[in-house]
Amino acid sequence: MSTSIGGLSTSTSNGIRGYGGLASGLDRDTLIEGMTSGTTSKITQQQQKKQQLEWKQSAVRNIASQLLDFANKYTSSWSSKTNLFSSMFWGRNQLSVTGTNSKYVSVSGSGSSADGVSILGVKQLAQKAKWSTSANVSGQTLSTGKIDTSKTYDIQQLIGKDIDFKLGNDSSAKTYSLTLKESEKLADGTVVKYDYSTPENAIESINKQLANIKVSDGKNLSDYVQFGKDASGKIQFTMIPGGNNFEVTGGSAMEYLGFKDFKPVAGSSNETKVAEEDAKDKLVDKVNLARLLDGKTLTFSYNGKTAEIKMPDKDSLQALMGATYPVKDKDGKIIYNNANEAVQIAIKESMQIQLDDVFGKGRIEVGTSTEGGITLKTKNPKDGSDDTTSVLKLVSGSSDVKYALGLQDGMSNRVNMNEQLKLKHPELTFNKTEKTTDAEGKEIERKYTTLSINDKEIRVYEDDTMNSLMERINNSDARVTISYQEAADKFTFTSKEDGASGSVKIKGPAKSLFGLTGTEVANETGQDAIVAIKYAGSDEEVELIRGTNSFTVDGLTINVKGEFGYTEKADGTKELDKTADPVEIDAQVDADSIVDAVKAMVDEYNAIIELVNKELTTKPDRDYAPLTSEQKKELSEDEIEAWEKKAKEGLLHADSDIRSLSSDLRFIIGGGIAQELAEMGISTSSTYSDNGKLTFDESKFRAALASNPERVQQIFAESSVTNTNGNGTSTGIATALKNVMDKYVNTTGAMESKGILIRKAGHESSPMSVTENTMYKQLQEIEKLITKFQERLETERDRYIKQFTSLETLISQMNSQSGFLSQLGGY
């Protein structure tokens, strides 16, 4: 394309530099394009040749892909379920058991040994050593602590309050909020309790929690801000150098820390913000029981169903606490002896009404304990007896109510798995000590007692919970697994070793943890399975002894599920009953899977033949050469697509390698097995134009599988098959297929050993071949030739530009002289 600027012509598409036509008026660029058209034409021809070769390479690779997919399914990959050489594909793998006792046995695996084994009886089943507590291990009562109306409760005001932060520029800032916790479980499993009762304790607790909050740049909040005290004792916080984009924005905790009317503080090096007021009188609020409970809630679950139970309001409790005691009825009978008793009864009656309403009347009995607390027990509403199977649990609740009533989340009418063992089991004496370090690296002493399981010592620490102890047992070398069955309220120990190898032996001073008392010792051992079998051709019975109820015999996996075939003698021993009906194993081939796979193989093979012969016989249309870039500019996308579809046709017409492949595929079945294979339902089409496609008769093939599956397997899978007349051998069809696939698309080994099509065009399945194939090298040669012609074109253009420039200069000089002479003529 050329444009005219002030009478000068400049090229914008042909790459010719500079300007022409200034003096001569010649269209320099068009003239140069004409003089270099021979070289330009050669470049275009090579680019079209390159495009054509790339299309041809893609067509060859498409054929190779279909061959490789076929090979991976049927002849090459041993992981394929349809590999025609696999004994698992052809084997008698549909196993079943027969006989009156077959309900006690199941089998799986290879059927090659099925006919040779009979199961005569099962003397005993294998059992892992197991021991469970015989009685419930908890009191099955959920109890509160003592209700004390005279007590003043210290409520730490910071618990549950927030301190808010912002990090980053306004456009990408992230906000963080530190919610001050009562306690926290760290990554190592230890539980840290926080205290906010004094400014010193509050500062320490806040800084510890700041260190546990990660921010986006990999640091912790404590890397940006630290809390402390100034000389007067007021709380302050200091920004750490390097946090210029950090800001303390506020939060509900700031008021209690002494920061009155707090406004955000942006970070800068060592900037300190001091509270306006002393926090020591703000951190703790002293309240009585009425204010503490005032309408707050506890959430219980009963067999998975939850309900929120509300405490009595402050005014009603305050009235009971302020009454004159004892309180008597009109007959002078004492109703309440004191305020504690009155409040205890009020809470009990309020909870009973609410629990009846949610869970059903008579299912949970709310009572009072002699210690002055509240008790909750599950009951059978039919007769009022104890319900030992239902679980009542405290899910959550107000921290104030839990504080006043001595409750913790997770408490239930079962074993509290998070309660410290020293509180639950006061009978234990923790009389041994060990030195260790806490979460902060400080050296501490831990008291413990011991428990022996399978003669391995397990330490039980004073601060252990049942959860932490069970985890230690399960990870120990005692080789047992302990679990708590919540509904049954029992502990169960199970050996990690199979059968008679396993044992559960528990002894030691801490054994009462699991319901053992006095001199009682858990001492259980496992037992092996004993199974009687008989091999075909032998009259001898063999008793197999195995550690599990599932075991392998000669390729068969046998699973026994019950005892049979033995009678018990007077002395308690068992002997084999030879009159009992044995369990026989029947093995059949999976005809449906084999038929489906062979049918699919024939269809895919025929599709390959159709593709190969279509590419081989389709003639190219010479009028449809690859489009040049200039031609594409003149066409729409649809027109380009239609043109190139036509241009790609016939690229492999009469290709010698594709012709060879077509010939090999046509004669895949040959020799003395053709007739026998046809009788099995597989033959070559008699129509010549089908080019060797296979036909498949499912009925004949099923009949052959049913009558002689081993012969069908031979015809397919063996490399050398003896003819039925016994006087010759032929190649099995699967072997013939594999030979063809390997010949054309083998991807293993050195390049010279790879398949013909892989060497010709390369394929992604063989990475080395992508840049080592014949077509790739031809493309490289064409690319070199294009580069050579482009360099020649550049040289030609430069030469012609210089010549035209000289011409322009000469004409310009002549025009100047002519003008000068014209001026002289005027004198």
C-alpha cells in the first residue's frame, strides 16, 4: 500500500525505505516491486510449500494418533483393562460359590485355581484382640458447680472485645481484628489461658495474641505494634519501625484499655500513643450472681438436637437473694432455708420447663445436688427409668453463665474428654516428675503416673485430658487403638495386630481411668481363622490358619463370614464333619466385558482403515494452494476456512508410507487361522472397496467364548498359534495387530527403531521425535531457503534504491542547470 504525502510517495507495506519521485516523477516503489518480483515470487512459493508440508505433517500425525490410541487400548499398555494379551482380560474372573454353606464364603481374584479348591468348613473366625469396659464409665449425669449467692464475681471486661488494625495503602489495604480470647489452643496442642485482670497481665496477653496473627506479608501483627506501660502506669502502644502503612484503627477494647474517644493512629517509626486514663479500674467489673446470670443462655444438644436454655432474669433472682430466710408457707412449713437453696430451685425449675418444651417431657430430669449445684440426667419417659443410651451435651453458652455454674463447652452426661484427669480422677496419685519445656521454651516439671499396656509404659500426666491420653496411647508402641463409644459410654481397646498375634493387657496404678478396679486386669488375646480346604485330586483335608478372615490361596482371595462344617465334641473341641456340604468355587469368563471390548476394537480398527484409505485415495485440487497473507486480507474468516479445508485435501494422496500401511491393515488376518477365526465371528470383509475392514458376529463370538474360551484366547493372544489340523502355525490376531502398530507408531528406543510414521512426522508421545523427524528437517531446509531469498530481496531493494537515488540526484541537478540557463536567456 502506498500513500502520497506532499507529492512524495512512501511505501507502508513492501518494506522499501526512503522516498522516490521527487525530481523524476517516477513511481519508484512500484518499479522496484516489479524488478524484484522474481525473488518475491520465490519467497511466496517456499512459504506455500512450507504451509503445505506442515499440513501434511499434521495429517500424518492424526493417523499416528489413532494408531497409538488403538495400541494403548488393545496391544501395548498392560494397565489397559482391554489389553488383548492380558490373562486378566480373558481369564475366568467371574467367580461364585455354590453349596448350602455358600453364604459363609465369598471369593474373588483369578479363576485359574477355582476348579482345584473346595472349602470344607470354617472351624473358627479370626478376631483381633479386643477389650471393652463392662460397665458405663461415667456417672451419666451432667452437673454444675455450687450455686453461691454470696459470692462476688470478677468479670474481665476485655474478654471478647476487639482491637482493629489496617495494613497497606488505601487502594489495597487489608484489615485485621484481634478478638481477645479467654484461652487458646496452640499449634502444638497446648492450651494457653489469658488474663486481663491487671494492666500488666492485659499487656502480656495482648502481645502474645498479636504474635499469633499472621498478616499478608508473612509477618505477625506483633512485628508492627507492641503494647506496654508508660512511667505513670498507663497503657500505651508503640509502632515498630518499618510499618509506615500500618494503622491502629480502634475496636471495642480500646475504651477498657484507657483510650478515651479513640481515633485511628497511623504507623511511623517508634510513634507511641499513651492512653488518656488509667485502665486498672476498667479491666474488672465486680458483680453478684443475679447480674451475672441475667437472662443469659446455655445451648444443649440431646442426641444431636439442640436447644437454647435461658437463665432467670436479674430482677427475679435479686428478689430471691434479698429475701429473709427461712421462707415458710402459710402453714409454717419451710420452703427455702437460704438464698442459695432458693436460687438453686428457681434455676432448676426454669431449666426443666424449657427442656421439656424442646426435647419432650420426661426425657431430661433436672435435679439438685447435695453440693448445691444442678444435675441433668436422661430418662425414659415411659417409666422414668434411667436412659443410658442418650447423650446430653453442653454445646456452648454465655461465658458468664459457665463461669458462675462451673461449666465448660463439651461437658456432657458422658466422659468429658477435655477435662483434666486429675480433677475427674482424684484417686490417682501423680507421684513422679519429669523435666521438660513449655510452649515458650521455659523449663518446667510435669507430674505423672503410669499405665502399662501390653507391657509398654504409658505416662499419664497431671494436666492430661482423656483426649490427650488416648492420642498418646494410639501413637505408642503398645500396638493398640483406644476409642470412646459415646452412646454406649464405654472405652474399647483393639489390637493393631491381626488374630492371635495381638493382645490387650492393661495394668498399673492408672488403670481405673478405664473402669478397672482393684486387682482386675484386662488380659485379652486374639484368635486366628481356621479353615479346612481340599485340593482337587487329593483326599487330604488341609486346615489353613490365618490371622484375618480374608486371605489368598493360589490366586484366590477367600473371605469367610461364619462357622460351618465342624461338630463340637463332648470335651469342647471341634472336628471336621465329613458329611457336611462343602463350598465349591465356580469360575466363568466375563463374556459381556470381552464381547464389548472386541466389538469396540473392530469398530476402531475399521475407522482407522477408513481414515487411512481416505487420505491415500483423495486427489488434491491444484487450484487450491495455501493462501498468501495478502490474499487472506481480501477474504472473510469463513472464506479462509473453506479455502484451507479444500487446500488440505489430498496431501497424502499416493504417499508410499500410507500405501504400505493400508496394505498391512488389509491383510491383518491371514494364514491357517482365518477359517477358525471366522467360525468365532471375526472375518475380513469380502468387499474389495472395504480395504480389509473386519466384520463381527456377536452371536458366534459369544458361543465360542462359552464353549472354549481358552482357544479364543489363543487365537487372539499367542504369537504362534497351531492350526486346528496340527500341521502349521499362524500369528494370533492380537500379535498381528501389535506388529503393525509397532511398525508404524512405535515410540520407544532410538529414532532409528521408532515407527515409520513417527520417523516421518514425529509425535508428542515421543518428545525426541518432534524435532528429529524427516518432515521437520525438510521444514528447516525450506526455512533456510526462505531466509536466503529474503536476504537476496533486501540486497536487490537496496541496490535499486541507490540507483533511483542517483537518478533523482542527476535529474535534480539537470533541472537546476536548466533553470539557471533559462534565467540567463532573459538578459
